[in-house]
Amino acid sequence: MSQPKRHHWWPEFQSRYWADASGRLHATRSDGTSFRPTPENIGVEGELYTRFGPDGSKDVAIETWFAREIESPFASFFDAFISLNEIRRTPFRADPVKRRVVETLGYVANDYRESKSITTTERKMVADYVAALVVRNPVYLARILKFHVENDQVPDKNTGRSITLENMLHLFRIYQ
């Protein structure tokens, strides 16, 4: 396996579900401008989870771990989960006032709920995946780093990155 250089904080496999027939997405920047990337070119940042050693060596174990232990199991589960197989419908009677509000907003309010059962193992995959989405994005990582900088825990850039990534993994374990 080659060493990853571009780290997807928004998993590439997930973006493909929103791609159009040409394989492109419609994305909007925070300034309101838009662009049309492919799934491999959105939610990606160079060496986002790379640790750098004192000798300049690179450790990409976190990115490899995200890909192998979080994304791959979830991706295979997700493909099966989003199929329309095994959906159960049960009667549902909404509060009439709340139903009118929802319908006024343009939503369809059905007289049934749809659900699908998942195993304990699948629930764990979902929990791991969602916890990873929370902690692995650049904004979250910047907040962690800022906290450590403000508390005088960052003597240099590489140490700051290492502390941030360790804290990210610690928070991942809490959230999962």
C-alpha cells in the first residue's frame, strides 16, 4: 500500500452518493462561491493526519487506520444498508398540530414510520464512523490545537501536531 499524502476528512466513498451522472458534486465555499469537484477532490487536505518525526520522517498510521478500521467496514455496511431491502413500515399517528407545521414547511408527513434493523456489530460500525466524522475535520483539529497553544503546551509545530492528533484519537474513543 502506498503512503497516503492526501487525507480525506470527508470520506471519499460517502461523496459518491451525491455525485451527478458526470461523477461531479456541487459544492459551496463559505464565501458563497461554488465549484464542481469529483469525490476524490473534496474534503481532502494534504498530510492532515501525518505525524512528523524529529528527523523529518512521516508517520501516516492514523490515515491508514481511518481507512482500514473505520471507513472500509462502514462503506461495505452502508452500501447494503441504504438499499431498500428489509424496510419495515409501522403505523404512526403524528400530533396534528406538529403535522400541519411539517406539511406547511413542504415535508410529506406519512401515517407510518419506516425502519430497518441492524446488528450490534453494525451499530458499532455506525458509532465509530460518526465519531470519526466529528473529530477528523480540519476545523475540529484547529480548535484542539488552539486549546493546547492557549495553555502553553505546544513548544513547536511538530509537537503541536502530535498533541492535536493524540487528543483527536482520545476524543474519538470518548465519542464512540
